[in-house]
Amino acid sequence: MSRPTPLSDLAPRLVLGLVVIALGAILLLDNLGWYDAWRLLEWWPAALVAYGLSRLVQGGPLSFRGHVWLALGAAGFISQFGPWGLLERWWPLALVWLGLVVTLRALFPQAAQLAPPSGQPETTPDLPQVTP
């Protein structure tokens, strides 16, 4: 009997699946002439941010992949809605941000690995493990 998968293991796949479903529904409504798809598709950076947040849920607050996706989403929002020239001038801030994450992961390795690797059960040191 397989044990249920924790939500943190499902989060990235769940977000990706929901984004694909939403994209298909939006494009179908546009093809049928019921809705202008561009009104929602201009918010594409929100999908990157949602995926980045799901990676943070899965890997902890110092998940490098989560922060990379958040940085890409932030750059997309700035590019889509920000003043012209803002992204071209401030893109090195993303390098500072990601460098800070790498540095914090090196200084606090226990915080970088809050979630157990997928497929391994969570253990509590003070409670005995009971198997059904």
C-alpha cells in the first residue's frame, strides 16, 4: 500500500497542471469568440510566480529553483507592466537576489532542506514509527 503524497510534493505539478488547464480554457474561449484571450494572457508572469511559490513550498524558503522562478516572474511583470527602461536598468538586482539565496543556503544548510526528499517518509525523532 503506498502512502499518500504530501502536498508539498504535489505543489509544482498541481500548479503546472492548473496553468495548462487555464491556458487551454482561455484559448478555447478565444477561438469560440466568447472572450478576448489577450486580456488574461498578458498576466503570464503570474504563472511563473505561482510555480516559483510552489517550488518554495516544496523545497523550503531557500529553494534556489523557487527563487529563480520568482525572479523570472518579477522580470516578466516589470517587462509587461513596468515603466520602460526599468528592467534594462535593474536586471543586475536579480543576480544580487539569487546570490543572496546561494549565500544563505551555504550559511544555513538546515534551512535549505526543510522538506524531506520525495519518496522518503517524514520521521519524528521522539515518536516511534508505526506501520499499518
